[in-house]
Amino acid sequence: MFSPILEAYGLPEDKCTIRPFGTGLINHTWKVSYGAASYILQRINDAVFHHPSLIAENMESLAVYLQTHHPEYLFVKPLNTRDGRNLVHSQEGYFRLVPFITGSHTIDVVSAADQAYQAARQFGKFTSLLAGFPIGHLHLTLPDFHNLSLRYRQFEDALQHGNPARIAATADQIDVLRHFRGIVHTFEDIRHHSGFRLRVTHHDTKISNVLFDDSGHGLCVIDLDTVMPGYFISDLGDMMRTYLSPVSEEEKDMELISIRDEYFRAIVRGYLSEMKEELSAAEMDHIVYAGKFMIYMQALRFLTDHLNDDRYYGAKYEGHNFVRAVNQLTLLQRLTEKEPILNKMVQESIYSF
């Protein structure tokens, strides 16, 4: 399997050590060692990303821009093959090879507020450094990925055509999702508001997409497949969704879900340390909304999939996506309960710079 891929990069498979690497759910990843050099080999999941060449073109465009305008930034760019390609297509799929950054590591779960700060700062820095990038040159690798209006329509469609027994059994959760529909209306307002800019946005800001050095400082962001034009609420909101609670979206005990104030403050301060001068007054007013936006969208998607018999996410046990949906609705309710306190923290953070 690996031989034709590695040979394209001038690496002899029989002299390489190849091991599975990381915990990513979409792409398959291996660490390749050859002598003193190490690399990360990834197979792009073309069942999710239907046009991997668009990802490669995006990365090349971003690399050229950053090298020209911010050459000091660590941008982990895919390597070229011996004949100049940055993506290899074989019978096994689409592959890319990137250098392994010595002295770097990733983490899977946020366990300290400073980790949240470092990650938020890196995602903010990535968007800030690319503020001058011509956004029209960036391909949509996952069209409508964070289109909340579309996700709500898909939810409504599931209510019409989904599993009748599951629809009846989830009436309470359906009512809660409808109760929070104002989040969709705000998103639609944002799309027509001159104070909100489309920027180079990562769209997948889980902590494992940040490289840290041995002292715990953030180095850069990685896994750029979902980098597309987007609103800041996507990146900031996904950090809130995945960093704020001490438990993940898989947790079944809803009593364990909470909003950790120190983590919220760390996310906001880290992001604003790089993005304060980039965000408009209208955007600043929607910082807490960013969390509501992403949590609500994920709750919609989980319950929609449950009603559609788990066609998209699949299920490891009966009712898996229902549990995930309840988890995210609980997180949304916890965030909403604390909104006045969190807005005060935002104002304190804005004026602290």
C-alpha cells in the first residue's frame, strides 16, 4: 500500500518505519521515520472531502501568502513529490506527506486553562496573519459546513421524513431546539450585516489541531482541510463548545456538564490577543453568541441524525446520537444561564488590552 506513495517522495518503504499516529476521526494518519527524518503521512478521506485537490490548492495558496508576508510563521506545508506534486493519488486514495515538527506534540483533551489560552491565541493568530489574503481565492472544501440555516432545514426535514418512533420519543428535545431557534435568526442577520467579515477560518478548532512545544506554548495550527471563508463565530464558537465543559459530547451523565469560567476567560483573552484589532464592534458584541451558535448547531446535527436512523454519524450503541444531542442541549442551556456573567468577562477582556 505505502510503497508507491513513499517512492513518489523518494522514500524507500523497506527502510522506513511506519506507525499509525494520532486520534483523528476523518483522515488516516501515520508517522513515517526514515533515518533521522520523520514525516506525517495522511490519506485524505474523499468520502468527506470530495475534491482533495481543492485542499491542496488552498494549502499552496496560503503557504505562498504566508511565506511572502509572514515568513516567520510556522506553516506546516505538505511536501512536494519528486515531480513537484503536493498530493499523490493512487488506487488507495489521496495522500500527502508533511514534515514532522521535532519537539512538538498535540493534546487530545484540554486539561488546563492555559492550554485553552494558547490554542485560542494560535487560531486567532492564524486568521489575523491571513487578514490580507484574498478570500475569493480560497476554495470551499466542505460547502455549507457551518451553514446553520441549512442545518435547521435539515432538522425540519427529519421531522417530516424521519423515524416516526424516534420523533415521538424525542418530543421534549425537539421543543427545546425550536425554543432556541432565535440562534438561527441571529445567524441569518449576521450573513447580511456589514459589520461581519468573511475571513480565512479554520472551522475545526479542537485542541488536537494545535501544535505545542515541550514547554506548553502553542506553535501553530494544523489539519487545514476545513480552512475556508467563514465568520469568526465558527472558530471561537467551536473552541467554546469543545473546551468549556470538563466532559466531552460523549458524556451520558448530564450533571457533569458545566461552563468553566476560567476556561471561557482564557479562550476569549487568547483569541482577542491576536484578533482584537481585526474584529468590528458588532462582532465583539457576538462573542458569547459564537458559543451558542456552534453548540446549537451540533445539537441540531446530532438529533437530526438520530431521527434519520444514524445515517451520517453512525452509532456505537442504541440512542448514541440522542445522548450526544441531549449533551449539547444541556451545554447550551448551561451557557445561556451564564450569559450575563460571560458577557461581563468579555468586556473585562476587551478593556484589559
